[in-house]
Amino acid sequence: MSGRPLIVTMGDPAGVGPEIIAKAWPILATPPGPLAPVTSFAVIGDGDVLAALGAPVQQIFSPSEAAAVFSRAIPVLHHPAPAPVTPGQPDPRNAVAVADWIERTVDLVISGEGSGVVTAPIAKAPMYASGFRFPGHTEFIAELTADMPFSGTRGPVMMLTAKDLRACLVTIHVAIDQLPELVTAERVMRVARVVHESMKRDFGIQAPRLAMAALNPHAGEGGSIGLQEIEILRPAAASLRAEGLNITDPLPADTLFHDEARARYDAVVCLYHDQALIPVKTLDFWGGVNATLGLPIVRTSPDHGTGFDIAGKGVARADSFIAAVRLASEMAAARATR
């Protein structure tokens, strides 16, 4: 393996992050194969936690050393957790280190030493208890990269992938009764622009085809089941087409995700959490990936949480982490060719 490595954050060391990294490494480090990435990765975090799982670990001092190490051990930029790590028992004393690992990871990618970021899961409660002021990874990384030059529409936009589905969110963790206020033409159009540009930049699709999901059943059925499609979504789609985007009018979500429908678009703009997450998790419950679009750097993450209830039991599955590494590798390679 050659080239700049991906940089992986360990996430909360008491969660399943270390376990899925340890389980994924022998699969990802054994080319050739359908799951082998085009680049290596280096982990920022507590190497002793990985070693305690029986994984071969080698401390490195620069990402440039990762490629030579990756085939025989997990390259780790060792930054120890300040408090003892017990699987399944998050400690707020380690939350500051978790945030620091994320920041160091982003710095390495900003400096050009890493090709992209893959983040293992973090838990909000211990992070908030330590003074962390961001809703999650996405917003934190967006702020860390805010001063970087970027020739495109800024995100962050959350995209969930499963098999051939790329589902991109206009709103994320909001109550259903807030949607009529939050689904505005401005927000929908910004997300669509980010997705359109990302399909070109990160996926090499020169003429992206976007679908737009409707908010109401049957796309409002001519206004008899809601007016958002008539008043907001169709005018937004028309404006986007006038800008040169290939995007549909709002389509009923219940007929938007089956095999034949997915073949007609490259990405779909979804309006709320479950509208995207239900089809993603139905298509590939274990292998979904969360990617952040519209940032100056590549960032992906497994589409699951810290799994404190199963941490340390040896049952955590690495499918989603493997898919996240693959996707980040592919996105980084696409950016490198532009």
C-alpha cells in the first residue's frame, strides 16, 4: 500500500470502536479482495486499548509510516486515555481525550498528511459532561474545517449509504412536528447543491441524477394532504433545474426506494431522519455508512453508536466500519484525481 493513509479516530474507548477497528484490520489489510481499500489507515487513540483486544499494534510517529506497517499491524498514533478504560463503562474523564483525538485527526488531514477521516462512534452524554458543546461529530468537524478554502457549497450534509442507495438529509434529529417549519426552500436547495457537487467531486459522477422525496403521503396529492409540495418543494426543484441540476419534483417516498426506483437516480434528497434511515437500514442493516458532504475534507463513519451494552463481549460486527473505510478511500481517491 502507498499514498496518504486515512486517519481513524478510536471514538469512545469504552465503546465498540476499538473492537470494530481490531476486527476490520485483518480484512482490510489482506489484498487482494473486494473489501481491501486502496490505501492504509492509521488510528489516533490509545494503542494499549487495541492491544488489550489481542490485535497486533505498532506505534508510529507520523502518518507517512502507516503504509509500511499496515500489512502486519495496526498503525497507531498513540495518545493514551487519561483514565482507565473499562469496556461498557464510559468515563467523562476520557471525553476530553476523545475530542482531542478528533481534532488531531482533522489537523493531520488538513495538513495533507492524511487523505480522509473515519470516525468511530462517540457518546454524547460523557462528551457533554466534559464541556463538549457540539451536537456531534459532524458539527465539530465542520467547525474545525471552517477556515479551510473550499470551492463549493458548504455543508455539512449527512449522507447515509447502503448498497446502491445514497440518502441525503435536509433535517436530521428533529421532532416530526417541527418539519413544516424547518423544510424551507432555502434549506432544500442548499442540500441539493451540496449533494450535486459531491456526486461530481467525491464519486466521479459527471452528470448526477438527483431525486427529491416528498414530505407528505402521495406527494401531497394535489394539496389535499398538505401544501408543502406545491408551495415549497416543487418551486425549489424548478429553481434548481434552472441552475442546471438534474433533480426531480418531489416524489412519494413510499415508491422511491425499491430496486427499479433506485436505478433512476444517483442520490436522493430526503427531508427527515426516518425517511432516509428506514430504507438504508432495511437494505443493509449492518453495513450502512454515514458520510459528511460539503466539507473540505473527506469524512465517513460507521452508521451505529458506541454499543456500550455489547462492548468487550466480542460480538460487535465490523461491517459498517469496513464499509466506512472503503467509502472514505474511494472518496479520497476521487478527489485526488480532480
